[in-house]
Amino acid sequence: MNRYENLAQVLSERIEQGLYPAGDRLPSVRILSSEHGVSISTVQQAYRVLEEKQLVEARPKSGYFVTSTRLQAALPSGCRSAQRPVDITQWDQVLDLLTAPELPGFVQLGRGSPDITAPTLKPLNRAMVRASQHQNLLALKYDSIYGSLELREQIARLMIDSGSHMDANNIMITTGCHEALAIAIRSVCEVGDIVAVDSPSFHGAMQTLKGYGMKALEIPTDPITGISIEALELALEQWPIKAIQLTPNCNNPLGYNMPDERKKALLRLAQRYDIAIIEDDVYGDLAYQYPRPATITSFDEDSRVLLCSSFSKTLAPGLRVGWIAPGRYHNRALHMKYISTGATSTLPQIALTDFIKQGHYLQHLRRMRNQYQRHLCTVTSWVNKYLPCGVGVSRPQGGFLLWIELDERIDTQRLNRLLEEHKIHIAVGSIFSAAGKYRNCLRINFAHPLNDIYEQAIKQIGLTVQQLMAEE
């Protein structure tokens, strides 16, 4: 297959799977040339092939667009209207996910772990070795409670891509993003407080609310545009909500990037009701688009947003290095950091600083964005091929997680138990809801290298779903 034919096939798959919806503008010739390492004429030939297939149309002085008459695959239906604050449940199901076996021959689709086999991570391993060999006692000492200044300076520089211009002194290093979220929650909320969350939402943040005796109010969330500003406003009128916690970029589990105008509208709403926003941006650097989407923090002029992130999804979870930019809640956050873990481990901070300074981090990001976007096309095609017709499938705009909505008769907890007999594990939908909604939904990971074993696992999911439907 020629290069232009191969590129045309890649773009065709992305269009068929809804990654580029009907009427959307496609990447420019120059961007595709750079992204795929091919000549401009190769991209132009690929677009001509797609024009002949009536998949795209050229518009003078505007570029190429997906033909507006194309049908889109079904999307998940999303959350129903907000009801009332609830005590968070589902800990047992979350624990099942956390303790699921990682044994040879076991296909682990449930966890939110990145691909750690990429060759672009080798310089990080070398940096860890250098740090342990040449830093002597420094790597064994307590670091500052704020974390390494050099690393915070590098993070501040990286955050410019998301529109945030922040001083390193406003950043604290944490033990992963999970600690950052816990610090943020404790910095603005007390026992019994109500926190509004997008729904479905990251189970770790909700379990943190549960552990601190707080309640969650689930806000309807669109699988393309994110949390409903309108529903949130109604909730704020009815309930004494203390904070809003959400993942607006490369959302977990739906994968959307919230449009900038809606981010600004959310911020205006928070200003009007004088409440904090806890922004989880842990997947933000993995957005398929470039430049990556802006954070809510980048629009924040009165420092009410607490930004949380880490290197766990972009590099490796075992590093356990994250950060928080707590805005006006800096002093409170610093105290919360002190009483949780104190200083963060020194050795990985030294290695990460070296890795970023040498330019390896951005190189790794470019590789993983392209890899995850390719994997998304393949996995979505397998889901459409092997699962029953009518399933709802998310259209991630970044990251490596896919959300699937099955027939309402299917209980994914039972599905998971049956799949474990075939050495397959998924993340059940109910853990992404404070009240245990989404029992007919599941989340799967497509980060790791795809092979026949992975495809057969998707096929087995489809067969088991059909088996359960036949029993109804």
C-alpha cells in the first residue's frame, strides 16, 4: 500500500468511527504532513482519494471537511437530570478493580494505565539510574514540602501549552494526582459539604469525597461538550454546593474536551456563586489536537480554580509524581500536604527534571498521542464489529479510555464476573457514579500495544453480552 493510500485509510477509519464528526473541519495538509512524517503532496493525494469516496469535501480557502451527510455512530446517552446530593457508594467495586490480577495471559482492560513499553521512556529509566548513582545522599533526603523547585519550574513551562502562565512558587509537588485531588478537596470543603461532580466521573475523586464524609451531587454531562452548565446552575440555586470537581479535558471516562466557551461559562457561574472549581487535568497533555486544549485555570482571573495533574498517565504511574496549583487556597493546601504525606519522594523528581530538560517529555507525548489515536480507531472498529448493534460508544478526543453503553438489561458487574473466567477484566460503569448508575456501561483501556489477544478479548466481551441478552 502506498503512503497516500495508507494515510487515506487512517483518515477514513477516523471518520467512520466518528472521531471526525459530520461537518467538522479536518486537519490541515501541513499538520497531517508533520504528524505522519509524509510530504505535503502525499497528504493532498490522500485527501483526493477521500473526496472520490465522498467522505470529505474541499472548501475554497477553508480546507477539507467531513461530508455533512455522513451518519455518526451512536453516542452514550449520558446522565439523567440531577436529583439530590447522595452519600457515595461503590467502594467494593472500586476495590475489585484495584486488586484485579495482572498475571501472564490475563487481559487487563479496566485500569487507567498508560503504555509503559514505549522506547521514548528509555531516557527516563536512564535518568533514574543517573539520579540514584550520582546524586548520592541528596536523593535520600527529604525534599522541600513544596517539592523540587527545578521540577516546578519545568512544570510551569509545560503548562504554557494549556494557556496557563504560572509562577513555579504557586505549584506544589504531590504524590500523584490522587493526592493532589485529595488536597484540593480538603482545602475547600468540610465534613458534610456537597460537591458537584460531572457524571460519569472519576471514581478516585468520588471515593475521596466518601472518605472525608462529603456528599456528591451528580450533574448531567454531555459526551461531547461536558458538564451541563444549565443543570449545574439549577443545582446551585437549590443546594449549598461548596465546590465543583470535574475533568474537562480528555475526560475520564467519556474522553471529551469541553469547549472553551463552556469552560468560561462554568467559571462565570462559579464566580457568581463564589465557589471553588477543582480541575483534574491528568489526561490533558494526551489530547489528540494540537495545541492541546486550554485548562479552566487559564481563564481564571481570581484564583478560584485548584488545578491538579500528574505524570501518571502521560509517562508512568509508578513514578507517583503529581502537582497541584491551588490558587487562592495556597496556604490551606500546603497544610493539607503536610498532614498527608509531607515531602514527595526525591529520586523521581530529580529524574523527571532531567527527562523534561532534555526534551524527552515532549517527544514522548507526540509519540503517545499518535499511538493512542491510532489505537482508538482500531478498538472502536472491533467494538462495532463484535458487540451487538445499538451500543453507545464514546468518541474520545484524547487519552486512551473508551466508554461503552450496553443494552439496559445488561449488568456489567455480572458481565465482569463471567469475563474473569476468560481472564479478561473491565471497569464496570457503576463505579463512575456516586449513586451506582451506569450499571449497563463499561470502560476499557486501549493504551497498550494492540494484538490478536486484545482483539479476541473484545470479541469475547461481545459473545458474553450476547449470552446475557439471550438469557433475558
